Amino acid sequence: MIIKRRRVRQTKSLQERLAEEAKQLLKVAETLPPGPKRDAVLLKARQNETALHVTDWLNSPDPEPPT
């Protein structure tokens, strides 16, 4: 049996998607009471922001190693 992979053509860049999701997650976190759910949402937002910074760094013309 051959399984075909679903292919999705992205209309937005990775950077745009990461930034939008991080912003949305921060809004969600504001509505949640302190606790594990809120912590998990904030962690995911920080991970997206970090991924955005790493992607920007890698795409820079002359990436310097982090200090």
C-alpha cells in the first residue's frame, strides 16, 4: 500500500507564522490564571520567539556565533 504524503504550500514565511503564533499564544496566556496550563502556553510562545531569532540569525548575511 502506497501512502501519499499531503503537501501544503505555505502562503506565509516561517518567520511570519512563528511571530503570529507567538503573539496569539501571549494573548491566550493573559486570559489564563497562573498555573501549569499558562506556563505551558508561555513556554511555547518563548520557543516560537527563540526559533524566530535563530532563523533570523541564520538568514543574516554574515552570521556571527552567539556569545
